[in-house]
Amino acid sequence: MRPRPARAALLAALLCAAGSAGAQPAPPVLSFADAISRALAQNPTVAIAAKETRRAIALVEEARAGALPALTGNASYTNIDHNREFGGVLLVPQNQLVASVVLSLPLAVPHAWVAWAHAQDNVAVARRSEADARRQLAVTAGHAYLACAAQHRVVAVTEHALADARAHDADARARWKGGYGSRVDVARASSALASDEAQLESARTALERLQEALGVLLGADGPFDARTDVELPAPPGPAEALEKARRLRSDVRLAEERLV
């Protein structure tokens, strides 16, 4: 067992550390729509997908170059010390400029045509992949935002439970001191209080982790927080949901493009 002064000093140090940790500024709070917009604008996953689409477009330009007309030009300039003459006739002038222009048109280049068509298909697939990456990021960011908002409610409920446990513990101790209770009631109340305190710390830790995860998805170097009053539209019916999934879901359309 530690002596009482040492335990008191250790407890004071822990309380000071907890106070300094709790003095950190609260993370910025975003709305649901702002969080999704920021994730789509700043997350590197979407930027990489956009670069892949641009690369596919550049490969199309490279592939179609072999099937397009080609215009080439050539020019040369020659300067000698003086004109070359013979019998008063100029044979070689001192300055000579020769230029030529050649236009070539390929009539049949099946290999270039096939490469061109294949590159255009790759552009379509790259665009579908970019749209699917944006969809997946939006879904992931939405889940993280809603999880953060729900965890706020968990923390609030746990705080209410902790307040009730403290009141119960105080009542049990008062009853025991007044001769109306027992040590068993005090022990049970103390155990429930300690359990609720541990649950509150666990809930706050989970909230901080969710805030950090939301900040990562938003492409930021710090945590972000969610609002608790999130308003979501009503979900569609089963038939409408299936029809919209076939028509709007980028992953379904991407799979169809890859099959073709």
C-alpha cells in the first residue's frame, strides 16, 4: 500500500493531467451536407480517381494520333562566303533557303483504330470508377458523421445515468449514516457509480475516435464534430429503391461497363 501523502499526490497529478486534457478546444462542428461536400472536395481518394480519369483521356489522345493526318515541315538555310558564278551566270547563290511541307493521310490503320476505341472504353470505365469512388467516400463519410452524432447521444445518456448513480450513492450513504441503510447498499451504490464513470469515459473516448475518423475522411489534420439534430429525407419504397439503384448507383453501372 502507498502512504496517504503519496496517493494524494498521485491523485492530484492525475486530476491535473485530466484537466489539461479536457482544456483542449472543441473540434469544429459541421452540418451533414457540409461534411459530405468537404469530404468530396478534399479527400485524396477522389483526387486520385480524378487524376486517373485525366490519364485515360490523355491515353485516348495518344492512341488517336496514329489514325489522324500528319503534317510535317522541313526548312534549311545555307550561307556561303560569296556567290558562285561562271561566265556571268549565277550557279550557287550566297544565301540559300529550302523549305518543304508534307501532308500524309493514313487510309487504313486498323491497329490504331482498335487502340483508339479501346482507349475510349477505358475513359468510360475511369469515369465510372471516379463516380464510384465519390459514392463510396460519401457513404463512408455519412456513416462516420451519423455515428459521431449518435455517440453524442450515448454520452448524454451516460452522463444522465452517472448523475443518477451519484444521487443514489449519496442517498445510500446518507441512509447508512442515519441508521436506515446498510453497508451492502452503500457498496452496491458505489459499484454502480464506478461502473457508470467507466462507461462515461469509454463513451467519451469512442466519441473522440469518431471525431478523429471524421476528420481523416474530410481530409483535415484534426478532428471534426457532428451536429446532433441531423435531418435525413424519408427513404424510398422497395420498387423505387431498386429502380434508382439500377439507374443511379455508380457501382452497378461500373460493373455493367466492365462487362461490356
